[in-house]
Amino acid sequence: MMASFSVRIALLFLVFCLIGLQAADGQAGGDICGGVPDPFACPTNCVQEDLVCGADGVTYSCGCDDAACNGARVVKRGACDASNAGSDSVRG
């Protein structure tokens, strides 16, 4: 009986640790595009606009590959807000 209780407590602790790690990763500012860019995508030649906002405050018009080619982590899909726009607000 006591061993079963200890196992349950250990599993519960493990679950909370994993949830905490996941939350910390999200707060660390993970790239919403979630991955390594295609090495053959640079420079980007897009035919359809796909706006993404980089952590640098720049709106990239050719999507995730465009931001990655410029070394920017993507923080949201769509244009950057005027309040966080950098000096070069649209690239692409």
C-alpha cells in the first residue's frame, strides 16, 4: 500500500516537472514556425505574401523562411504591431 502511494507521488511530481519545462520553453520565446529553415530557401523568392512578425520587430512578407534567412525568430503570424516595429518595418 505504501509503495503504491510513493509511486503515485513520484509520477505526479514527474508530470508537474514536465509541465514546468514545457511552460519555461514557451516563455523562452520559441519560434512559432518551429524548426530549422530549408537551407535552399535563401534567398526567398515568394509569389504569395505570407506576413510574419519577427522578434526584431520587422514584418517579413515571405513567411517563416524569409524571417529565418534574416536570422529572426518569428513571434506571431501577420504583420508586427506599430508599437513593436523596428526601423525597417517590412522586409521581403
